[in-house]
Amino acid sequence: MSLQWQHTRLMVIGDAMIDRYIWGKTERISPEAPVPVLNWLQDENRLGGAANVALNARALGLDVALCAMSGTDENAELLQTLCAHDQIDGSYLYRSKQRPTSVKTRILSGQQHLLRVDREDTRLIEAEDIREIMPLWQKALEEFTPQVVILQDYNKGLLHPKLIEWVIQKCQEENIFVAVDPKKEFIQHYTGVDLFKPNLKELSQFLNREVSPSMESLTQAASDLRKELSFKNLIVTLSEHGIFYQNDQGDCGIAPTRPRPIVDVCGAGDAVITIAAVALHNGFPIDQTARLCNIAGGQVCGSVGVSTLTLETIEKEWSDSQTKIS
């Protein structure tokens, strides 16, 4: 099947942040304390969190809008600038006067992570925020007219239960495909969606028991999860064990990974939710979608830091895999 999805309009709703990297070399230990001294080489700022999901969608050639939250600080301006640079519609970002723009600073020596510093406020947003966000995002749905909405929850306080339920209801009314990359705290509110995508650890947390990466354990877990939530498609990332998939028609299985060098797993989940949502919306069978997700997730694990998809590389690997199957 063709991977030409450029006609799809996608909106990402969730916790956006800036991923900041400080690169350098360490060649000695500080005489002041037993810590390495980093000789600075360069800084780099990238879109992170839900904004990285939007960036992945842009890499697929899609029109993308980001509904997220920032502060009113200089990093909020930087977030807008990064969105504009990557042709992501950032006009629906909500600016909170109560908290800073989320920034995760990673300090690296070569490919070695030395330290991560998080600057953020993860308190749940308040009623006043919700009252201001709803008309802004209603405007986004009316003006941008997305065909796919991804709810990307990093548990940073933006996705309040009232907002979650409101967004899903609005999307159902407009027949918009809804995909969810969830966190545990408000799982019960993510009901009635088209795609639910936890990882294995999150699935175990949801069910309050350990789920193993075996077909028997995963099938039972999927059945139990469906009793609590109503969703059409389930994709569970299993790290090196591949991806478990199941739809409401009873099709299920595990798509195995392909051997490849793994440098950094950051951003793999962002790539998977993007590909899965767009593929399923465009009519891909769920088994092929899971195989495609393995390609996308594996691709971004080949470089240091949170990285994004490359459409040309995905298309080539997908074409090669199809040739081998045929």
C-alpha cells in the first residue's frame, strides 16, 4: 500500500516542551568535586513532547496544528519560533501566566548522557485555564478542520479530565479520528477513541498487574482493558519484543522488530503514535500498521536524543519489507 498521506490534516493536543541539548567533551574531573568537567561545544533546541509528535507528522508531509500550553517567558517565544520554522501551526498554543514553558535540558559528552535538568510545572491546570482553553481549541477545530487528532499525554498537567472528555466528544461529533498516547492517572476518561497506544509498562500499570510480552498475556490484558474502555484499535509497544496489535474485529498479533543498532530510545513512542494514527485513518490494516510502526520506531532509535521520522527512509524500508514478503 502507498504511504502517500500528504492530504491528511492532523492536530496534536497535549504536553509540548522544548528539548534543549548542551553538547561538549569531558576530558578531566573537576578539582572542586568528583564530577566531570564538560568543555562546551554547542547548544541545540528542538521541539519536544507533543510538539515532537507534530514534528513527526510534518516529516510525513502532513498539514499540522499544535494545541498545547506554554508560559509567557522567552522560551514560549522560542517554542513559537521552532513551530514556525518547521511549518507547524502554533497559533492555538495557550499561554499560561501561572507556569513556565516546559524545557528539558540534556547535557551530553559525545553520545553519553551526563545529566538532564527539567524546568517545568506539572500541576493539573485549574478551572480558569479550562475556560480559556476550550474556546481557543474550539476555534482550532473549526478553522484547521483536522481529520486526525492525537491526544499526547505526558502527565504534565494540561490534559485535565474535563478537557479530555470535551475533545473526544467534539471529535466524535465531527467524525474525526482520535488517537491517544495515554498516562495512567486519567485513563478512564480516554474512552470511545479510535486508537489507544500504551507501552507495556503503562498497560501493566493500568491493569495493576504485570503483563508479559507474550501473546497469551497480552490478549488477556487487551480483553480486560476493553471492559474498562471503549476503543477500536489497540497498539502496545513492547520495546525489543515488537508491537502487539488488536482491533475490534478480532484481528491481533505481535509484529516483531527487525535487528538494528539502538543508540537512544527517546522519541520512539512519538514516532509510533504518529504513524499508527495516520496509517489507520488512511485505511491500512492493523497488522501492516504495526509493522510500519516498528520501522518508524526503530528509525528514530538510531540517533542520539529525541529525533524525528524521515519519510524517504521509511518508504524505502517499507518497500524493501514488502518485496521480501511477496
